[in-house]
Amino acid sequence: MEAIILAGGFGTRLRQAVPDLPKPMAPIAGRPFLEILLGSLAAKGFTRVVLSLGYMAEKISGHFGARHAGMELVYTVEEAPLGTGGAVRLAMAECRQDHVFVFNGDTYLDLEIDAVESQWQRRREPIIVGREVPDTARYGRLQTDGARVTGFAEKGAGGPGLINGGTYVLNRGQLDGFALQQAFSLETDYLMPELARRSFDLFATAGHFIDIGVPEDFARAQTELAGR
């Protein structure tokens, strides 16, 4: 299996805690977060990862090199910020399989990979991974109809619910309608307009989920991800 990890953001909200590193390299219990994430993917059967880089790209490529935990690592580097969509589009040009998993480089999700891959093989439809959380206010909710995603609700609505876990399975050519090096948001400029026309497959995960992108969760990850 093949994955893209989006690891090119500026990490503005975490800058005070890790001023001299890109966010995915933030230390968690003495190890770079991205090392924990890559190790998890290797254990789940991934053999090739395309790392989409931007800010302080050399800090990541220099640390990991061409292989890690038995996986081949390939790098794409944004010449200018491309947004989530432009970054995925650029990384897809380096992919080899007919479908690819997309992960955020600041989020740990213990995803049931075998079940997601099985769903893909049965239906060969793009998948949005959702996760139940106690309070959706920070994330925004997924709008669903059974096992399908029909839209995204705005952030701010509190209470328990299903959020976008920031993980997707997409056809390798899913974003070919956008030019290489074109900046766009995967969520706002692609998924939301697409969902206005048709629904996407949903996979609701029960896996451990933590986003280190804000200081309080970065602190929580120091104990929750220790030993991973």
C-alpha cells in the first residue's frame, strides 16, 4: 500500500512550543512525531510513502533519507504554499498505485487499515474517514446519510459527533482536474463542491485519534503516544 503524508505546513499554533522545527518533527516523548506516524504505517503494511514538504523541508528529508522502517520514502517540496489540495495533487504525481491513502503529518490516527483497504477493494470509491469525538466545535461535523458523507458542517457546533479525521483514500488521478503547482484547498475547493453533486464513502474509525497541532494536545500526546 502507498500513502501521502502532508507535512509542509508552517505550524503557526505550535510555534511557541517548537520554534526551530517543522510541526511534524515536534518531539513526542523524545522522538519526532513523524517518526511515530511512519512507524505506525510500516507496522500496518505500507511499503511506500510520499512526504509532501514545504516549511523547513530539509529538516525532514535530512532526518529520514530514502528509507524508514522498511518503507521507501519519496519527497515532494512546494516551491510556494499550495494548500492541502495542491500538496496532494503534487504528491500524487509521484504515486504508483491506483489508489493512495492521505494522512495529515500532525495527526495520529490508529486507523483500521485492513478494513479500509477492504472497503476500497469492494467499491473502489473515494473514502473519507470520520471519527466520533466528544466535542465537534473545534473541527466541524461530517454530514452523513448512512455509510455516505454528504457534506461538511461549519465549525462551532458543540457536543458529540462525527468529524472529518483528515484521512482519505483517493484514486491516484482524483485531482487531475487541477494543474500541478496550483494552490487550492482539498476540503474547500474540491471535497465541498464534489459533495454538493454526489456523496462519498464513509469509514467511521474507532482508532486512537490525537491532533498535535495545538499546544494543549501536543502536551497530551507526550503521555498518550509514549512508547508508540
